[in-house]
Amino acid sequence: MRPVRVLFLLTIFMFSQSAFAQLKLTETEAGRAFKSGDYDKALTELNVLLEQYPDDAATILRYIGISYHRIGQYEKALAAFEKALETDPQNVPALFYMASTYFKISDTAAAREIFEKIVSLAPDSLYAEWSERYVQAIIQRETEYKQPGGPRLYEVFIQVAPQLDFNVPEDPNVSSSFSDDESFRFTEYASLGLRTKQLGNWMLGTYFSTYQSQHTKKSMREFNLSTFNITPYINYTTTILGKSFSPMLSYNFNYSLLDYDSYSNSHTITATFNTGLTPNTLTMPYYRISFDSFDDKGFDPAISSRNATNNAVGIAQYFFFMERAINVWLAYEFQHNDADGLNFNFNGNKFGAGVSVPIVWEIRGDLSGEYQRDDYPDFQGPRDRETNRVNLFVRLARNIAGPVYGAFSYSYTNENSSYEVLEFDRHILTWSLFLSY
């Protein structure tokens, strides 16, 4: 944790302690509940104190507002701060927490106005110092997402990444057949996001992306891969009972080539329902349906064709800590693949978890893992096919200059199968340079 952040949190704690001592709240249920994080109980007790100590209304209302803020009821928090300021219009702590709430709900214009007022009212205070940092964050956000004349209408991401793959597929038409042959390749990825229209809480946009890979070994060049994607989407953002909701519907068309010959295409529709049930969590349930078509149908299409309709339902849960500097996620997904070929009908369950943390020297570390089990009930063989797959991923990334970043990553895949010939291990080392703007 950075020293400035430690000082910030320590000062907030000391300020809370001093305010409680002044009102003798430390000896009340309200004070004990607030400090223990039981904000529902604190709200009940604080409202009782509000009737008993009308002369201290501004302070009590401020803590009522903070309690509402911490349980994600931002509209009620703002109302409490408004009442506190009616009693004391220049109450700097109440102004600070009100501005913080506006910042939390992305009303940066209102937040910035209040933060700048705090700097003017109490220029030598810690609240002024914190307010100036918020203002700088708002300016940075506006610089990143806006341009003169209005909101920025595009996002650009470009990545160049040489890779060393220790187990390249020997047959691209059989996803679990590997050669134990290593190869060095260059990969490039680029995406362009366009926000085509925004109407109130509605947003329409489109992403265009492409991925390219080139092997340096002649024997591997037939596995050079090219993909092209277009993804229009519609998104709606609102707040219900103080909770943020952001459902999104998207469509993706993917076209793939191997060695510049047509390989496959797919159409995918995804419905995602994003919600922030608490200030430091993000919940993302989703449903996805894909229609996949492969040019090569195999030796007998009734058995070996991978053309399929794939239904998936899942949920990803994010937890944020240390002012969102650290995030932890958990995920689960169920898939049902209904293929033209019996050998590719399967039901799959996938579990995942990961963490992203700042380390040292502005280096950020990402660690994630997945476990997936697929059962193939119609597999044409002496026994049913079952697959257990483990994926591990580690990445270290650092900003180089402006929007340019560098990263090193390692990924490992281990697949165990009821058919030994389909088992494999795979290691991939990647060095990447990318631009995100």
C-alpha cells in the first residue's frame, strides 16, 4: 500500500474517531455499529440520535450520509448531505463526502464543482489535499475519454506479441491433437470501438477487431491463423433503489482463416446484466448462444462435423479492494453443445478465479486459473469421452509511456481425457507491447 494511501485511510479513521468523541458516539450503539461496518444498524441508531441531539444535526446527518454511501444507496446519501448543508452550508467534511458520492455515481461535473469549492473554503486542510487529487483524477478521466467538441467516439487497442508455443496443434481440425513440437510465432491484435449513438441512458456502439499469427517454421506455416470480428451492441444504464444496473445485448460475427484459406465462421448473441449490488462489487450474469460452422466436416459428417449450436449461461463476480487498486473475481459457466457430429455433442462446466494487484515499480500482476470438465455422452467409441482441463495464466504488465504498455505472460494448459491419445500439456510464453487509447 502506498504511504499516501495509508495516510489517507489513517486520517479518515482518526477523523471519524474525533467526531465520535466530540458527540460521545463511541459510547453509543450508533458509534459501535458504524465502526464495525454494520451500517444498517448504525442508520437506525443515528436517526434516534438525530432526534435527541438536534444541535449536532450536521455531524449526525453526515454520518447518516456516509452510511448510505457505504451500502450503495447513493440517492439517500446525497439527501442526507443536503440536509446537513442546510444546517451548515460551509461544512467541509459534509461537502467532501457529498462530492465523493457524486464522483461514485459518475456525476463528475457536480463532484468537481464541490471539490473545487472545498479547496477554496479550506485551502490548507487535508480535505483540500484530497479534493485536489479527486480533481486531478476527474481531469485525467476527461482527457482519456473525451476530446474537444464532446465525448470521444472511439477506442483503439493495438498489440504486437512474439510467442513461444511449446506444443503446437498438429491438426487444426482436431482441437485436442497436439504434436509436442515447439514453434516461435509473431501475433498481432487490433481493435477499434465506435460509440455510434448515445440517447440518454442508451448507448449504441460497434467493435471491429482482427487477430493475426505467423509461425517462423516452414512446417508450421499452414497453422497461421487470421480472425476478423464485428460486434455491434446496445447498452442501457440506470439506477434502481440506489443500485446501478447496466444490461447489454451484443452480436458478434467471427470469420477465421488458416494459412489464408477459409476455416470457420460463427454468429454469437450475448445478453449480459451487469449490476453493482454494493459499492465494491460487480455482478455479471449472462446468457450466450453461438452458431458455429466449420469448412471441414471430417471423415463422416454425422460423427465428426463440428458445426454446432452452443448455449452457455454463466456468472462472473468481481470484488474490489483498496480503492479498486486490487480486484478479485470468481466465475462459473455451463455449456451445452449440440453439434451435427455425434462426437462433438458435450455438456461442460467451467469454474474460474483470478486476482489483479499492483506489485512494485508500477508493475501490475494478474493471476488466474480455470478448471473445465466436458462430458461427451454420444461419443462413438468403446467408452464415453470425458475431458478435464486446467488453465493457468500469469502476467506482469507495466506502463512505458502515455498509452503504451509492455507485458510478459505465461500460460499453461493441462488436459486429461478418458482417451490417452487426446491428453496434452501446453506452455506458451508471450512478450507483448500494446497501446490502449
